[in-house]
Amino acid sequence: MTSFQMAVSTSDELFTWGFNGHGRLGHKTTEDELVPLRVNFFVPGSRNGGVKVAKCSFEGCFAINELGNLFCWGQNQISKLECPYPIPVEDLYGWAINDISPGRNHHVISAETSTIAMGKQTQGELGFGPTRKSSSAPDKMSSVEGLKVIQVAVGTNHTVLLALDDTEEAKKILEELDTNED
């Protein structure tokens, strides 16, 4: 359970409120907010754009703007970032980001026809295979490269992807994955 909340309005404005440790609300302060307050960094139609997707992690936040750029603020245990206002995730600049699922130990991001992961891997949750244990920088999951992943979700030691199978290439990629059916 988190001690802070986020909401995106129908006009793509982002509001946050609650406990503001590490600046996780994105208001350039660490003061708690008892009512929803707009994050002024994101303004629809401006250079930073409005917000299409917003997600909370344990101590920080992520938002995808209307241009498909990913921003983060607060504290991020994986990248060791701590910032009280939104900053772009520069390693992913130029990608058209669709979704992110931030977890405590790993994050998964869908972008165009690539799925990207970073963090610690203990049970294969990064999708990199058995020999690679972690990635402090974002890296592609090669086994699903080419798939249009429309939604991602992470748990403590697992990752779930929702992908389209509307092309022959996508169907082939999905057929090649090990489904663990016994």
C-alpha cells in the first residue's frame, strides 16, 4: 500500500497528494499535500505535454507524456535517483513509450515494438534469460522483440505482458516462446 496517490484528469493534467518523502509528489518540495495538487511540470499542449499514463512505485513516480516520453521523480532504488520534480529518463529518450510498470526491484516498459526492463532479476522477471542477474540501465527483452506490448505489470518476482497477436510476425514470436504448458 502506498501513502501517496496520483490521478490523471480527462484533460491530461496530473494531480498528486499524500506523503511527500523524497519529493515523490513532484512539486519541487518534500511537504505533504492533504488534497490533490496539480503537478505544474505537465501542461497539455506545452513543451512537456500533458500526461497519458502515470504510475507510482514504492518511493517515486513515473509519467508518460502525450509525446511518449518517460519522466520520473521521487526516489528510485534501481537507478539511485532522487529528485523532487519530474525529469526525463534520458536512456529512453526518443522511444515512443506506451506503458510502464514500476516495481520495488525491477521496472518493465513497453515502447513501440520493444519491451525494456531494468533492475534485479532473481526468478527471471527481467526476461533476459538465466545467465544475466540484473541491469541498472534499461535494456531490451530480446525474446519478445518485435511484439507490440500494450500493457505491462510487475510483481515481486514476476512480469506479465499483454501483447497484440494481430500480425503474422507477432504470432510467430508468440509461438516461439516457451509457454511452460505441461
